Amino acid sequence: MTAHETAEAPAELAAAAEELYGLEPGQFTRARNDRAKQARADGDPDLAEAVRALPKPSTAAWLVNMMLRRMGTEIGQALEVGAALRQAQQDLDAARLRALTGQRRRLTSALVRQARTRAAELGTTVSAAVAEQAENTLHAAMTDAGAAAALRTGLLVRALEPGGLGGVDLDGAVAVPGAVELTPREEAAEEPEDGGHLHVVPDTTRAVEEAQEAVDAAEFVAESAERALRRAAEKVQKVEARGLQLRAEIEELRRQIDERETRLHGVEDDLAEADDQRDAAEAGRDEAAAALAAARKKLARLQRR
């Protein structure tokens, strides 16, 4: 027995799946394998096999599953708008259909933006492509009752695509197909007691969008300023380091100058002493030359006699 072959979800498998698909993406595989090992150790090899066969959800599926768990009220409101939208289609109410369709677009966009922020807080970055897949999944759930039931399981393994006349393709979309049967389906939309049509949910999403755009713009400016600050700080550090290096080089040059000045003073002292010795030698030479000349004269006189 595997998860995809199960016609009805055993309570144990549904419980295990509910726990696993509530985890963050990086935690799924190890937790699933540990859960399968535990089931085998508990003597339930069929459950172990079924748990191990549970596929890791795509990032978009994880995001939608997370929204169901952490933004349940907002997702419930979105699905209510979807039910009203489908009712308007059945009633061929063009005016209500136009209003609800516009609300659906704005609502799914706002919900996914909020979900991306939640995901970032949990440590998962959601790309624009993944966000688009999540919006498509919400769109599918709001326009197709079967897709809505699949979304309500919180066990999606892949994103959904809005369907045409044939409906949304749900093959392999839910980790435990039988879990859809365990999830309460939406009740048929009832006509209001006042006999009028369903009212469109007050549209505050445009204000939310504008506020979000202002936040995004402010975040962009703040991030740009932060980058500029980091660049300026790095430049200051580099200049300070260069200044310290030059100061060190100047100090070394000063030390060398002092050392050479000291050596110069010693050389000058040696030069003065050498000059004195040279002068004394010159005087001695002159005296010796004079004595030699006198001796030669005396010798010459004696030889003439």
C-alpha cells in the first residue's frame, strides 16, 4: 500500500501527513523518514511504507499549505468569495460575476503577498514564480469546488492550475487522496433571508495593495540607504586603514632618521678627531723636514772642510 494507491486515508496516515505537511520545507524529508522508521518499529510496516511514500511538497504547495494553517481565517474568506463566484456563474448574474472576479484577483494577490512575508519570517524565500503558482492555486480553489476541497486538506504536494470546462486537474495533487473525503466540503450557498443576492464582501484589498506598495517602496528606499551606508562605512574603514598605514610608515621613517642622525653625530665626532690627528701629523712632518734640511746643511759644511 502506498499513499497514492490508498482509496481512503487511514486515520494514522492522515495524522502523520497532517504533521509532516505542516513542517518547513527543509525539515520534511528527515521528519518523514523518522516517522516511517517509528511506524515500522511499532510493528506497522504498511503504515511505514505509506508514510515513506509521501512526496515532498513543491515550494508553492508548501506555501499554500502554510497559508491554510497560519492564515486560516483569510483563506476561509477567500473560499467563501469563490463559492459566491461559482453561484454567480450558475445564476448567470453578470454584474455580480464581474464584481466577484475583480475581488478574487485582488484578494489572491494580497493573500500571497502576506504569505511571502510569513514564509520569509519562517526562513523560506518565495520567488516571484512560486508566488504566481500559489496565486494560481488559490484561483483554482476559488473557481472549482474539488480544488477547494483539496486545498482544505492542507496536504497539497503540487500547485494547482485553474481548469477549463473539464475542471481542475487534481491527479496526484494531494498527498493522501482519501484525506479529501475527511475534509468537510463547503455547504451549498443559501439565499439570504432578505431574498436578495449574496452581497459582495466589502473590498478593502485596494487600500491594502496601496499600503503594501508604500511599504515596498519604503523598504526599497531603506534597503538602498542601507547599502549606501555599508559602502560608505567600508570606504571609511579602508581610508582609516590607509591612514594608519601611512602613520606607521612615517613613524618608521622618523625612527630611521633619528637613528641616522645619531650615527651622523658619531661620524662628525670621528671626523673632528681625524682632522686633529691629521693636523698633528702635518706638524710632525714639517718639523721632521726642517730637521732633515738642517742636518743635510751641517753635513755639507763638514764635508767641505
